Amino acid sequence: MGAKPPPGRCGETQCGGGAADSEFGPLLVEISKKLGGGSARFYERGLVLGSKRVSYDSLKDAAFIPGSGGGFTPKQKLRNSSVLWLYRKKGSTIGIRDLSCRFDKQTMEAIQTGLGFRPEG
């Protein structure tokens, strides 16, 4: 792996040009949270999401599942939301949902492809 996610069209995200991380290298894509501070930051060699720091080498799979949107109850909204699943070799799976972060389908597919995983077809 070790491949970097291509920036692509970013919509609500910030592409490149951010501060470098001492462990993971230059910032490639930053996806801000909808409420409060913080963001999901994709660097050249790893990801920082809150207090979680994940090297791309420790991932065994990544899958972007586009959502259908809508729903009246919180359970329906959660079920219909878009999510990027990052499956680690050891440890828990990380999900980045459009309910909590501002992202678009093209950016998330570009990240999945850039990590070396094929989109579902």
C-alpha cells in the first residue's frame, strides 16, 4: 500500500496545502466535522481521526458505501447515510459517516482508490 489518496474534487473538503504530520508526512485531504471542531485528516502515509492515528499499512480494506439519504428517525438516517469503512488488520473498524463529516461521493471514492482498494462495482 502506501499509496496516497488523489485529491480530486473536494467540495466541502480541503485538499492539500495543510501542515505536515511528523509521522505521516504532508496533508493531502482534510474533511471537517459538521458540528464542533476536529476533522478527518488524510496524510501521505496515514490518517488522523480525533485521537486515532492509523497508518495505511495497517489497513486491510477500505470500502465506501454511498447512502440513499433521507429518513425520519435517527435510526433511518443512520442506515441511509454514506460511510467510508476503514478495516484495520488489528483493532476496531473505523467508519467516517456523512452524518458527522462533510464529504462528497467523488472525494471518498478517490480516497478509497488512492489507498489501493477497488470501489465496489
